[in-house]
Amino acid sequence: MANTDGVVRVPIGANGLASGDPVYVNHYDAGGGHWSRTIIFGRDSAMYVAVGSTCNICVETSTDRAAVLRFNEDGSGKRVYSSGLRNAVGLAVDPRTGAIWATQNERDNLRPEHENLPAEELNILTAGGDYGWPYCHDDRVPNPEFNDAARCAHTIPPALAMQAHSAPLGLTFLDHATSFPVDYRGDLLVAFHGSWNRDTPTGAKVVRVQVRNDKPVGVEDFITGWQQSNGSRWGRPVDVLVASDGSVLVSDDSGGNIYRVTGPAAR
């Protein structure tokens, strides 16, 4: 389990319940903004943990921040796997390639059009990859606070740009979503938690990302309705998961619900 300050290991008994106290297997920088952490294990059995930035736009003093960290399976051997990721809340392993995909919550208050800039991102992570923050956004566009095009030139642009301020969080590949048609199986779902500082709110929905040749090529609405026409919301999606029966589970931290979604029978 990934806590704000480190990963803990919890022993599980034969009944499937915790049978002992949590024990830390590693630590990383805590405090500041973006307190949530995401943990996955890669195809290489290594542990990957996303640690968000302390701020909206700043140069971090700790290399743990605004990064995805890689550890050995037992939690030892910390190193930075990918950097320049302001807040990579969602992580998932591509079932075809083994690559790690990450959703990216980009910066706020970008002049002159903060409501629609910059795009939120879907990134395919690489070892040693720098994805730009805080120096740049979108496809190597310098942030005005630094205005350093040379620093941006060797960064990696997003694999897919998505609506600004949608707050993409959890994502899941649909390869085991057997309650959905076959043409969904190579795609993935992303939960949009929704904006907080737009005059016209956006997000609060789940989107389907189409994947072709192992790359994201487009995005479309999958589940909407949590946000009403006046901008008010009765729910905010957080995460998505394919259940063992081939359905999809969606968590909602505003309504306090988990929804089960099934599609048409597979053909």
C-alpha cells in the first residue's frame, strides 16, 4: 500500500484479511501538495510509485517529487524512473507491450488562457524519460515562468493530449473486459475527476481512449451524467478497474459509491 511518505507491506491471512501491522518497505519525500500516491508492479516485477509535485509550478528540491520512482520488488533500490510529471495519479501496465502508461494532471493558472491550457496528458513512460514539467507543457511549449526553449527541446511530449483541467486519475486497460464488445479490448478507460477553477466546469466522467498500434489515438465519452447542465455535480469518478467477471468498476469519492458497468454481450 502506497502511503504519502512510503510504501507499507501488510500481511494477509488465509481468510483474506490483514493479519498484522503495516511495515514500511521504503520511504520517499512527503509534505507539500499532491499527497496521494499510486503503486503498481511492472512486468519486470519491479515496484513503481507515482509521487506528485509539492506545488503548481516550481523547481523541486527533491528528485522524488514530480516523478515515478522505481524500486526492487521488496521496496529497496529506489531510483527515478521517469521525471517531469507534475502529478501522475494513474498508472497502468500495457498488457501487450509491458510499458507503463500514466495520466498526468498538468499545471493551473497558465496565462493568458488558464481555463483551456495546458492539456491534460496521457504518457507512455520510458526509463530516464523527462516529460517536461515545470519547464514546459504540451508539445515542448515553454512555461512563461522559465521561458527556456532549450530546456524543453529534449523532453518527451504527451502520447495523447486531453481536455485541460479534467483531472485524469485512474486508468485501466480493457483486455479482460469480456462483458464488452471485442473492439473495446485493446482500449482503455480513464476516470476524469473534473475541474475546480473553470467558469464552465469540465470532466466528472469516464472516457474511452482508443489505442492503435500500441499508441493512443483518440478519446470519447464512455460514461457521463455526474455533472448537470448548471455545472453542479453529484459524483466525481476517481478510478476504474476491470473485475474478474469482465465488468468494469468505477469509484466515486463525491457520492461515496462504486458502480458496476457491463456492456453488450461479446460476439
